[in-house]
Amino acid sequence: MAIEITPKRPSFFAEVSGVDLRQPLAAKQWQEIQTAFHEYAILFFRAQPLTDEEHIAFSARFGPVFTATNYHWKTEARRVHAKMADISNIGTDGAILPADDERRFHSRANELWHTDNTFKFVPARCSLLLAREVPEQGGDTEFADMRAAYDALTEEKKIEIEDLVVEHSIVYSRTLLGFNGYTDGAKQELPPVPQVLVRHNGQTNRKALYLASHGSHIVGWPKERGRTLLDELTTHATQSAFTYRHKWHPGDLILWDNRCTMHRATPYDEFNTRRDLQRTTVSDEINSVERRELERASHV
Ligand SMILES: [Fe+2]
């Protein structure tokens, strides 16, 4: 079966058809998927009812898969595989979560524009989100093309932001929504980390704005001045010219490059309708500031 790549948005979001991800991929298929991943940054595979093991195995082709951690809530009980982030409103009993369940708060935080795991020193390379149950209305995911957003900046702005470093913290982004429930242990495990503001990808030789709700301020700048710049860039990058909205169907799998996209969830009737998606997250190799230093050292 030949793989077909159908762009939904030029150079940003493409549908991949003609491949069954439950089966071992031929070398040519894998090559075509990798090429499309670099070109489009977001790939959509329709009708892929993968088991957890198949989902993890495909994810692992892109790099090491993070083990999910329960930083957000105190119970250790998990409904899903240890390598899956549970993007659902469903509890361990299989029923819709109670209205006051703390997980609802963190789901709401996903409605802020972000890219996954920038709050970790070694952030995420890509994520793979698979839909199992979805509401008929709402619960879409929006994506933003951070390479196009970068390309559209003025040359003066590109020069101004080229070397900047942003501090990222999940404690910061959750505090924005009024959540102060992190344990001291979680805070110690999740200290603020530095990430570049402009990410260069050596494989595509393209640059992208690297922004997320976790980015609190610009290192070395007065807080207010840094905030103003981060807000300005986020507003710029999330205009409709750079975004795409996906309506989920069961079996949809979306792979996105966290290094050059942002995404956010959108609301749905979360108290009465089930929504069950599961995500694997693939780690990058090193911190983004370290990578930039290495790249620059290699060009001296
Ligand atoms: Fe996310």
C-alpha cells in the first residue's frame, strides 16, 4: 500500500493515509513518514485503533518515550498505561470524573496555548495523541505553526529575540489559573528550567518560536518587559493565519513536533460527555539552550 500525504494546511498539517500503524512499517514507509514529519510538523493518521503497545511502539520510533508522572494529583492510581498521559475526563472507575476532581483543573490548563514538556530540562520532541472516545460537539484541538509565525516576523524582531532564553515552569502556568496544590516534593522535582525562545532545527534548517504557557519570563530582563514580549509573540503566533483546528473522531492519531508547534484544547460538555484521548510523549535529547550552544560551538 502506498503512503499518501495530503496537506490540510500547506507546510504545517498533513493527513497521512495508506498505512496501518498496527503493522510493522516497511523501511520506505518509515522514511516517507519521517520526511513528511519534518516538512509538515503535524501528521494526522485516520482510523488507527492501536493498542497501548502498538501506540508506544510507533512512538518509540521517534525516540525515548517518557514515563508519565503524577505530578498533578496526589493519588497514585492510574487508569492508563504508565507511558500514557491520560487526556480524559474519566476516572479509574470508568465513570466521568466528579465535578470537583482535581484532574479537571489540569485539563482546563490544556486550554492555554502550550507545547508539551517545555517545563522539563530536556523537553519533548514530539507527542502522539490517539482518540478513543470523543464528544459529538466541542473538544477540538487547535494547533499553531510556530515556524510560519517566526518566518513572518520582521527582521528587526528576529534579531531582537535571536539569543533570548525563557524560564519555563509548570508551577507558573498552573498558578496562572489559580492552582497552588503542588506538593513540596513535586515542586522540587519540577524546578524552573531555561529554554531558547527561537529554536533551530538542524534537520529542517528552519527556525521556530518556542513558546508555551509555562514560559514565565525572559532571563535577564525585567519581568514586565519580558512578559510583554512573550504575550506579543503568543498573540502573533496564534492568529488564524497560523492555526488549524482539528475535530476528533475515534481512531484519529495526531503526531506533532513540539519543537515548532503549539496546541490547545477547546471546551466541551465535560460534565455530561465522555472524552478519552491518550498521549505518548517522546523526549528530545538535550535541553534547548545546551543544543544551541553546541550548534554554535560546532560552527566556530
Ligand atoms: Fe499538550
